[in-house]
Amino acid sequence: MAEIKVLQNVHCEDLGIIYQVLKNYGFEPRYVQSYAGEAVPKALDDAVALIVMGGPMGVYEHARYPFLLEEMRLIELALKAQKPVLGICLGSQLIAATLGAKVTQGAVKEIGWHKVELSDVGRGDSMWREVESSFVGYHWHGDVFELPTGAASLASSQHTACQVFLMAAMPTGCFSIWKSPARLLAIWSRPLQTNCGRRTWTGRRFWHGRTKTCPLCSTGQDVFPGLG
């Protein structure tokens, strides 16, 4: 199987349902647990693509998390080699920073089920044209980034001007989370309580509260088939 390297920045941020999708298409995801001290590879070698996962830290905290600079170096190598690179949440911020864009704290933390709007470019993109131009995704981030030079923004939300961006005809970075079954919301509930000071927020409360804002959930459709 063709290998895809996956940089994991915290134990609870894995590929979720993306893992099985990649396996179904004949790829072998191989985690690099940067957060646990595993060395970030110096090169991609035979890996055909790179995925950079999320985490609670910010790009600007590389003094505290030095592995972030190593990940940015690997991202740069992958982009120069024209290998597909996908960044999710923190991963998208790392890609943006590698491309020279500024990453800063947002005005508010965007957490929960929120509407995402596709841009004109997004609506015309081959990977997104079957998606509704306005949909609800699950968000969990406090930082935002400028659109990298030469990139196109595919989607935005109320508090985040760039939710998904495309660079060199490859889907490069995204903020809102489409990989999160109920178990991940439960896992994430504890760090959220600390992050936001809301001790009453739990994974169960998030999951059952989704029907108030997620149109698919409110109609009874299974957003995460087989994983709820």
C-alpha cells in the first residue's frame, strides 16, 4: 500500500473516519506522534502525501513545542515536491505559516456546530461542487490565519474568513471538522472545559445539542454512518 505520513500533535487528535476512507482507497496512513517525542521525519521518502493533524497549541508557540518547526520544514519539503498536503485545524495553520501567512488569535473561539459558506471558487471546485453551498460543520479553534499568497479561499464562516484554502490545485488546509464522531467529542470535552472555563460542557451535551444547529441532525439523518 502507498504510505501517507500523518503528523499527530496530541493523543486525542487522530484521523477519525478519514483513516478508513484512506484504507478503502488503498493507502496506508502512518502516524508520527510528534507530541510524544517521536522525531519528525527529515524527508517524506516513499510517502505519497502528508497529513498534518490538529492540536491545542498555536503555531506561534514553537518555543514551547519545538517539533512544530520540524513539521513546518517537512511541509515545505512536501509542497516543493508537489506532493498532496492536507492540514486540519492546527495543521492548516502550520501550512499557512509555512507559506508565509500570519497566524494570530481570533476575536472569538469558534467552538460547536456553525454554518460554513462556500466561496465562488469553492462552489466551482471539483471536490466541493456536490456539497451544499451552505452547510453546518463542527468547529473547535481559536486561531485564524491570513490567506497565503497564491492560495484561494474555498469557504468561510461568521468568525473565520478562511475555513478551507486551496494551493496549487490541492486541498491544502481546513478548519471546521468533518471527521468527528461522537466518541471524539467525548474525548475532547475535558480539554474544552479547561480551554473555555465551562465545566458543564461534556461530550454528551455537545452531541445531543447538535440538533439545535445541525440541519442534518435535526432531520434525523446519520451524519456519521456506523460511528455514532
